[in-house]
Amino acid sequence: MSKRIIVLLIACAMALSLSGCGKTPAVKETERLIAAIGDVTADSVDAVEAAEEAYQALSEQEKADVKNHGDLEAARTELDALLLDALRTDIVGTWVLDMDVTEILAEKISPQFANQGLSFGDYLEPCALKITLELLEDGVFRLTVDDAAMEQTQERLLEAARTCTEEYMLLGIAATLQETGVEGDFTTREGIEAAIGMPLDELLQSSLGMGLDDYAARTVEDLLADPAGRSMEGSYEVQPEQLILSNASNPDDPEGNMTAAFTLAGDELTLQVEPYIFDLTSLVFHRAVA
């Protein structure tokens, strides 16, 4: 066999080998899914995601064989822009948070009294938090805390703290008196005060440097933030998964601004924030009914 014929045979074999290295069925299906996206609209989510999932399932070599991958990237960019525009429209409106915070507050404070077997929730009357968030079309927002609801909650916190603290102190004093062998009726405040020879408030003043009211207030002071300082207004910006509220009174002060991760599901807007009133980190608003 001549050298020329051998070269021709090798060339044919290589050609046949290369013809077997075409696009895999998975690559062809991915290209088909990308082409099927067509003109991108807000309804193209399923089509774009299906093409993306197919592309991500490919091997690195297969990905390199997808000739219209650039079209998929462009479709995703266009879709994200459309969805963000729609979100900016949907989020406009008045949103109201009306939340029972009794249990939340009780859980935060109860550990301070646990060693005497007391539950702060047994002393706390129902507490509510009401916040209105207005997001206007022109990019202006107003976040308003209901002062009346806040003041009532503060009053109930203080009253519960005073009653629970008094009970806590009396139980502790009674236990100490019994341990030291002092006799008397330790089931009432009057009996305990008779045994120690002075009013409870006077005892606290002499030993702790403060009366019952001041001591009780210290147990809840972190939860008694000024509600006026929590209301704010200014401009807002909607970014993918983030809502940025810039306080008009001091826009350059990051402490006065709020950046919240958010989700919008129908008429429910949830903000994930840094510890806010009562240390809340999740604020769930509902669209106000016109």
C-alpha cells in the first residue's frame, strides 16, 4: 500500500472520529430551551429558569458547546430589570403592621425572674405595636409609629415590671428570713416588712440606692425606646431583595437609615431589619384597604 493511500485512510478515520464528537442531546436541548424564550416579558420567568437549569446541569465541555448561551444571559438581565420595575410598582402603597407583642416582650424579660419561678407574662397585660409605612410613587416614604399604642405598651411594661419585681423581692427576702431562722408571716408584704422592720421600698433604697419603681424600670429599660425616635420619613430605593429607607432629617447618618431585606407576597410585605422596636428583626406589614 502506497504512502499516499495510508495518509488518505488516516484522514478518513480522523474525519469519522470528529463527526462523532458533535453536540450531545443535552446541549441541543439546552439550545432549544434558550431559543424558546423568545421576546422577554415579565411572564418569561419559567422559560428562563428552565433554560438556566438545563445549562447548569451540563458538563464544562458541554457548556462550551452551547452557542446561544449569550442569549440566555441577555434574557436573564432583561427579565431581572422587568421584574424589578414591576416590584417597584407593586410595593407602592400604604402598609400597616398591627402586632400583638405581649408574648415577645414576656419572653425577653422572664429570664430575669426565673430563679424565683416567676413568669413575667403572668403580670403583663396585652401589648400591641402599630406601625404604618407609606411608600409613595415619587420615592418618598413615611414610617410612623402609633404613639398611643406605644405609650400604652410602655405603661403596661412598667406596671408589670413593678408588680413582678415586688413579688420577686418579697420571695427572695422571705427565703432569706426563713434560712436565718426568723419567725413570722412571710406570705404577705405586710408580714415581711414587719419582720425586717422597714418598708420594702426603704430597704431597696438603703441597699441598692434606688426605690422599687426605679429598680423595676431598669428591668425593662432596653425595651422602652422613645417612639418618636422610631418614626422617620425621607426617600426610599427598591433594589433586588433590598429596601433602603434614607432619613430626610439626616441622610448622611447611617444610624438614621434603614436597609432591609424584604419579600413581597401579594398584600404582605416582610422586612428583615436590624433590631428595631422591642428588638424585633422581622416586621410583617399588610397592605391597607382603601
